[in-house]
Amino acid sequence: MTPLEPDKIDTLFINCHLATMTGNALSIIEKAALAVTGKTISWIGRQKDLPDHLRTSCQKLIDCRNGWILPGFVDCHTHLVWGGSRSNEFEMRLSGATYEEISKKGGGIFSTVQSTRNASKDELFTLASKRVAALLSQGITTLEIKSGYGLKLETELKMLKVIGQLDKTFPLHIEATFLGAHALPQEFADDSDGYIDLVTKTMLPAVKDQAIATAVDVFCERIAFNLSQTRKVLQTATDLGLKVKLHAEQLSDSNGAAMAAQFSALSCDHLEYLSLSGAKKMAEHNVTAVLLPGAFYFLKETKKPPVQILKDLKIPIAVSTDLNPGSSPVHSMTLILNMACMLFDLTCEQALLGATINGAKALGLELSKGSIEKGKDADLVVWDIDTPADLCYLAGLTPIEMIMIGGKIQHNTLHK
Ligand SMILES: [Zn+2]
């Protein structure tokens, strides 16, 4: 036995093909084997190169019957803790109602804020659990969830506690992001600077003290918070030692991306109106671009993000569901992969990189998640597909045969 080989294997996958998502490519290994020891990947390679003693000493042998193994999906941008329902609003939209008309009838984000404020922690947990379970069944093994429907201290903390409870309850890894500066609450309608003071002087210190979020996000947009307000929040978060990210350039070019880059943001998200100079700043500071085709689709937007510029500047591109009740009620990563290809002109390889390793980069987790490499977390999905491109092409189909998270099997339809 060489020192490079594990001395013990818990699970060995054979008769599989791997799309390892390393080196900014699918990096396929056909006719492969993959071994897991404890929580981590301990051996990968061609099956013919698998040492005999590893095969004979493994605890559990899984025959993948020519299936494909990819890293579990990383969904790096969601707002899936919310109260109430907006489906009536969807029907009003389809009947021709404008946003203003819907708002006047109590719809829009403020209906979600009101319902989320009114809901108990247990009610929010029950509602969000169904959504997390749906994403897990789609092969998502790492998930980010933002607060931002409380817009007051007590409810923002309640949301973050629910996110923490989801992380403890479900096998998938969940990162919590504080998004207190998501929208201006009605009680601060004429005092947006006053609300930013509340976020920076009261909410952020409480979030830091309770250690219930790893990152801080802001909706920098003409309908939300301006550049100087956004800067205040990012500066305070940075001073408190929290990572930052930004909803930037979704509906207009506010120069948010360039500013967030100066704070070494993990990611800038949406980016439909990103300028060349903003993109250059992102590239300079190694900021990941998170594209959200579900919101673009659901809002019937027409201005696409400058994907060619992102590619030319070699900015990592992540894709995510943006699961939320107002602009992206999409519970499917495979559907998002198809949208990323069809709406934003990503190749299947780029879309799949976006849902795996680049999603991990957007969360600062690329050393442990998002690709199949020795020493990384054994977060793996076995797919019954002919080629990885099927995950983008067969819109919304989810032919999963097994899900493993941290070395533990969570779902298995393969014969053992
Ligand atoms: Zn969002």
C-alpha cells in the first residue's frame, strides 16, 4: 500500500462515470471508481486502477450500473424562509394587474413581511422544511438561505434562528446570510437612512453577538438602498468580521458590484445591468458572479447579464434557484440549469460548474464543497443519465439514484 492510498474504505462506488468539476471543466473520468472514508472522498480514478485490497476491504460496495456521479449541487442564493402565500398575486398578474394594483391590495413583498412577522418560529420552520426537503430531493447538498422578510430586529433574528434549526435538522449543509437591508419597511417609509442606522447599529451587532449568520447581503437598487447606504452596511459588516455579498445591478446599473468588490465580496448576484468597469473590479477582487435565471424568467425581464464579459474576464459564474415567493418560486435546480442555458447562453458545462464548484465559491466553501477531489466532503449524487448535459437538456427531470452527504447515504434506489 502506498501512502497515497487510504488504509480503510467505508463506501466504494464502482461502474460509474465521474464529472469531477475540477480545473474549470467537467473533467470527466469514465469507467471510474470512487471511495469514501468517513466524511470525505478518499480515492478516485479509473476502475481498472483500483487496488484490489481496497475493493475487498470496503464496508459497502455500490454498483452504479453506468450511472454518473457529480458533486451535490450548491444552491448559493435563496430566500426560502417566508410566511404566507403569494399565489393569488400570481393569478392577479396573469389577469393583467400591475405591480401597483397588487401592492394596493396588500400584495408584494410587504405581504410576505407581514406574514413572516406574524408567523411563529415553529410555523416558519414547518413551511421552510417543505422547501428544503424539495431542494434536497433535487440533489442540492449545500444551501444558502437569507433573512430579509422581517425588516425589524426581532423577526430578522427569528428567521436566522429558523435557518439554524433547518441546518441542524436536515443532512444538507446550510449557510445563513443576514439580509436586513432587503427592502425599506413601511414604518421607515420616509426615513431610509434611519432604517440603515437600525441595520448597522442594532441589527448587525446582534447578528454578530449571536453568531447566527456568516455573511451579510444588501439589495442595492433604486427600489431598495442606494450606494452610500449599501456601503455603510458592508463597512459595518466587514468591521464586525462578517463576509459580504450583494444583490447588484438587477434592474439598473447602481455601481454596486464595483463597490462590493472593494470589500472583497464573496459574490455579486443578479448582474443584468453590470457594466464593463464593474465586471473588471469583480475580476480584480476574485468576486463570483451569481446568475439567477429564475427571477429573470418570472419577472419577464429582457436585459440579460453580460455573460460574454464575465467569461472573457474569467469571472467564476454560479447559478442558483433564488427560491423566493415574489420573483423566483422555482424549486428545481435542473430547471434552473436549463434556464441558464436557454436564457443566458451558458453551455451545459458552464451551467453545471455554476451549480457546483462556482456555487461553492460564492459561499467561500470551495475548499470542501462543489467538486469531486480527494480530501473533499463526500457530497455526491448518482444520476441515471447518459451524459452530464442531460441535466441541462431534460428540463426539470431529476433522475437521481443516490444522494450522499458527508459520507452518509440519504437516498438510494440503486440495488445494493
Ligand atoms: Zn435574492
